[in-house]
Amino acid sequence: MAKKINQLFFNKKPVSGKRTALALFLGPALLITILFFVIPLFMTIYISFTPTKNWNIQKYLGTFVGLQNYERLFRLITYDPDMRAVVITTIVFIAITLSINVLGGLALALATYFIEERVSTTYQVLWLLPRMTPVAVYSLLWYYFFHGTKLGILNNLLLALGVIREPISLGTDPRYLPWGAWLILIFVNGLVGVSFGMIIFYSALKSIPRELIIASRVDGASTLHLIRYIMLPLIKWHIVFVTVWQLLSLLTSYVHILLLVEWRIVDSSWGQTWALFTFRTAFMVVKDQGLAAAAATILSIIGIGLGLLALKILGYREMIIEPKGDI
Amino acid sequence: MMVEMTDVETIGRRKYTVILGLALLFASLPLIMVYFVLIASSFANTMLTGASLGGIKLTIENWILFFQGKLTTTAGKIYETTDILKYILNTFIVAIGVAGICTLTSTLAGYAFSRIKFIGRSFLMQFLILLHAFPGVALIIAVYSIYVYTKLSMPQSFWTAYAFIYVIIARAALEVPMSIWIMKGFFDKIPWEIEWSAIVDGASRIRVWREIMLPLVKPGIAAVAIFSFLAGWEDLIYVLVFLPPTEKTLATYIESLLAEGSLEFIHLPVVAAAGTFYLLPTILFFIFARRLMLQTATGGIKA
């Protein structure tokens, strides 16, 4: 009993107990984070200053070549048409898909907000399906859809409607490039991306005080007025957050695109984004890890910048509740 | 009074349900169509992609061929057999490994972030969000370099096992930051009084965590376990990069099938069966845990 009183009123509990507990609770997570995030990040930056290729790490990791990889990368962007295609594709793909993700998410959130709940839940679940589908299956769905022969769903639809007379390969036929390839990338990624905005915006709309909406209805506001003057201003920070977060996601996602390129649904130069270029340079085509690491470092710098911006918008301090007390 | 208020607020909700519901249905048609074609084709003798749907028969032959590993032919009806059961098992091993590591580390760390004051706590929490958003492609180059380097110091007979262990931990690492945030959210909901009374009675933090908190955060543990299982189950890139080409999972198998094979030798409805089988955990999850998904979906996976 005396011990407990000591602990309670004089805070005499041994400090080492808390340290041991903290080490146990945080240890595994910290270890994994350091081994697989922190060290690799610095190592990628380091590799970008070495001539590493073909994973011959023993041979090349000791050689320092300064900014040579970065110079090569910028020379490629200036003179190599394929590399320029990567840059243009990345910009176009991100700009259009981002607009679709944010505006589409907003449209879905508003539409599901204004209808009865049992109908809206069904649609929300349906639109979340692509996000939860294994990426190989999701790409397989679009493989069947965009296939360049009579097997493709799109070809069959267009043939039936009389738009085309022969099956077309939208993503690889030089006649439709680059927009054919871009259209497929935008469509496939847009359908995954809108659900993020939908969920965030929907919960933001639901948290608007009912009195506000009732009051404006009593004053005779039409639905459009309600959206324009009440709802959108109230969720404006959510819109900014979703935009930044989705920009970051689009910049770094490449797995669907990798499969569509490998399966010859989209062209390999007009269907390649910066992240995919990085991956393919390191692992698939030329296996030039020095160059890939330079491309990855540039991506990381943009990524960290956007991540910090997103954090600032989130207003993290309000999100983190302080523990009420330590005994 | 209340009835009147909701009436004013929900003005025209009936009317909107019909109009917007139809508009949403129209917008959702491509999604509904592609999923329908995949699942239905796995039960048909030919792909349901054609405009003319005559001559289609219902069959389970695709599923039998799939489980026998007969997805490609050399000529006519002579099949090449792949060890599909091994690939399914591999997919399970990776998924369960990722789920195990993620659930354990985040249940431990989530408690600390929710309940213990320590220096750097707020910084670490923000750091985790940054990590979650960090470009994975920038990490994998270095993560693979470390793998190549460490592999050489091991006996060759251990290489395959090492590849599996490494791929599981490396893939789990990607899910750890968000899992900690999800677990912290579940710990935050539990009243402090319960814990205080235990601590006053002299229990250590570790005992409180194990005996009092764990039973109370079971839904959180389930959520993290399911999400990290699905993350491991669906992984393509890490499995492709780290596992030797003989050790495929369903993802890398489907990937290599369509990348290397010519369409003359692949029976696409059997591939549809493979895809549908691979989709099963997602479908089960949708049926049994809809609410959980709507709450936590955006945290788990990015796109």
C-alpha cells in the first residue's frame, strides 16, 4: 500500500520501468522504420552519386562520380525523344487525372450526400471496389476492356455502334498516340482515385452542422445555392488536402501502368510516367541503378515537399490528442 | 417540430434519389461491366467480351483447369501444367506474414502513441504520415541493394527462405505507418478511467496493455489485420523484385502469363477464373466488413 501511495503522490515509480515499456512498445516499429525507410532513403541518395549498374554493388558502391547521373538525366530529357515523352506523359497524366480525381470525388460525395442512405452506401462501396482489388486483377479487367483485337470490350462496343469498322489498338497504334495511351492511363487511374476524394468529402459534408443547412433551406436556398455558398466554402480545406495528397499519390504510383505496358495495352514510351521510368531503369530495361537513383532522388524531394504541405493543411496539431496523464 | 425540421433539411431527397441514383448508375456502368465480364467469363466457355452473346455455355471447366494449373497450351488441347497450388500457397505465406508483422508492431506502437507521453511523440506521429506518402519506388532501389548485399553472406541453400522473409518484412514496412495511425485511433476511443484504475492497483504498462487494452481494441486489431493481409495478398512489385522466378504468387503469375505468353496459347476464360479466385478475399471482405471498409479504406492503400 505504501508503495502505491508513493507511486501516486510522490511519483516515485522507477523511471527505468517507463523506459523499458516504451522500448518494448516502440522498438519493433522504430526498427522497421529505420531499416526500411530511413536507411534506404539515404542510401538511394548515395547510390545516385555512384555509377552502380546491373546490381553489381560490390564493384561500384565505392566509386563516387559526383553529379554525373543527374547530368545524364538532364541530357536525356533534352535530347532523347523517349525521355521527353516520359516527362510530357507525367505532366499530362497527372494534370488530367488529378482534376478527375478531385472533381469526380466531389461529384460522387455530393451525389451520395443528397440521396437516401441505403442507395448511397451501395454506390460508395461499389466505387471503393477498385481501390481494394489486387492490382493484377484490376489491370486484368482493363486488359479485357482495352484489348486491341475483337476480344476487347471497347472494340466490340464501338463496332456494334458503328463508330469503327476494324478493331483498334487504342493505346499502341501510332495513329492514336500519344492521346490513345494517355486516355487509357487516365481512365484506369481515375476510377481508382476518385474514391479517396469521395470518402473524405462525404464525411466532411456529413459533419456540417445540420442547423446551417436547415437555416438556409428555410431561407429558401436552392440546392445549387446550398452547395455553392454553404457546402463548398466549409469543405475548402478538405479539397486542398485531397488535391495535394492525390498529387503525391499520382506522382508515385506506377504499378497499374507497369502491367498495362508489359501487356502491350499501352505504348511503352507514351505510357511511361516518371515513377515507372525509375522502376524500369533500375529493374527491367537497362538496369542502371545510378541513373534510376538520381530519378528517384528527384521524386523523393518533390514527395517530401508535398508531404510536408499536406501535413500543414491537415493541421496535425489538432489531430494529435495529448495523452491525458502519466502516472 | 423535429419532423418538420428534417423535412425542410431533406427537401426533395426522394426526388434526388431517383435522378441522382440513375446518374450514378450510368457513371458506374463501366465499373459494373468490367467486374461482371471477369467473374461471368470464368464460368463460361468463352470470354463474355463479344457483342454477340450467342453460343455461350455455363461451365465450371475453367475452374477445374485453373486448380490443375492448366492455363497455357502448347498446341490444341495439350496443356502445360504449372504448380498453381504452390503459387496460391506463396500468396498466402506473403499475405499472412505481412499481416502478422503489421498487426504486432502497430498494436504495440499504437498504444504508446495513444497513451504514453514521451519526447518526440508529436514529431514521430507526423513523421509516420510523411513515410506513408513517401514514393515507394525511391525506397525499393536501396532496399533491394541491401538485400543483394546481405544475401551473399548467407549459404545458398537459405536464399529462397531469406527472399521470403525479406519480402514479407519489406512489404510490411510500407503498411506499418498507416497501421500505427489506425491502431492509435482505436486506442484513443477507450476511456482512460479503465486504465488508470489498473495502474493505480500497481499493474505495469505492459500488463495493462496485454490484459486490459488488447481485449478492448479487438475491432482495431481486426481492421489492421485485414488491411495488411490484403496489402500482402495483392502485392506485385516486391514479390516480382525479391522472389526468385520459380517462386511466383498469383500476382506475378498473372503478370508473366500475359506479358510473355502469346494469346494463341492462353485460354482467357481460365485466366478469368484465376483473376476471380485472386479477387475472392476482397469480395469476402466487402460482404462481411462493409462498414469497417468505409471507415478505414482511405488509410490503407493509396492510388
